[in-house]
Amino acid sequence: MEKKLILVSAPPASGKTFVSIRIARALKHVVYLDKDDMLPLSNAIYKVANEPNDRSGDFYYANVRQPEYDAILSMGLSALKYDDTVLINAPFGKEIRDVAWVENMRKKLRAEYNARLVIVWVVCDIENVKRRMIRRNSPRDESKLKDWDAWSKTQNFEAPLNLKVKGDPLSLILFFNNDSVQFQQSLRRTVALIEGQVRS
């Protein structure tokens, strides 16, 4: 079986975690990794540095973000040595907008792991994102909701269609998640694509 590294990406509150979990449960076998499971370690960094736990502030981007992503990606690549499918639930917002990063990752996976990169982008309207963020009532969203207009302008809700490779349906899978009907249709199609049951 061809190995696959699946990155599930989207802006916060798009339903990325729920989508990731449901895809993982529907696949026949998969190693599931969630970047949020690294929060205890990240929180310790804030505590040691005596910095406020603000995951959208300058300290986060200068000192926390990159180590988190490096670690979760390293774990995912290591897992590929032991299983055929690894799914990472993390925004990868900066990375998937970097065409060179994506192409380098594709080459690395082919050369070193005999694996393919699968990018799943969760499509969700910004109005639904705001409603979900309010509903989940998480402390990490307080600063975002406090100045919603300013924060939302920092997010790119457009699907990265430039990553789509002709003839490769796994290069970019759009998972529509604005309502339950869209969700169920997208789940069936995504799982079928990953498991090679349909071509596009």
C-alpha cells in the first residue's frame, strides 16, 4: 500500500479537529496526531518565560509556533516508518501557502518515505467560523473575538487551489463543512479518495 501523510488544514474554528477525527475514524487504519496535544509543553514555555499565554501574539510566533510545527511534523514522519497512513491535525497556515515548502515536502516524502502528501482543506464560511468560535467558548479565542474584524483580516479563508496537481486528486482535497449535508458528502468522498476507491 502507498504511504500517505495527510495534513488537515484550515483557519481556526472551521471544524478542522472534528473533520480530522471523523476522517481518522473512517479510515481503515491511521496514526492520528493533533498539534493541540502539545499545548501542555507550549504552556510551560510561556510560564518559564513569564509571558502571557497568547497564541496570536509576538511571543508565540517568535518562540513557540515553529518548535510546535517542527515537533508534530517530525512525529508524523517518524510514524510513517511504522504505518502506511498518518494524519496530522494542525493549521499549517503559513506552510501550505508556501508553494516551495509544499513541493519540498512532496519530494522528501517520495524520496525518503515512499509516501505521498495529501492536503485536506476544510472549507467553511467566515460567518460560520465566528459562530463556532463563540459556541466553543475557548479562552484561546478571547483575543480573536475581542477584535474580530482585525483578527479575521489576518486569516486567509481562500482554499489554496494553486496546490492542486493535475492528475493527482490527493494533492488537494476540499472538505466542505458549512452544514451537516456538506459534511457527510465530503467525508464519504475524502475517505474514498484516500483509500483509492475513486480517482477524483
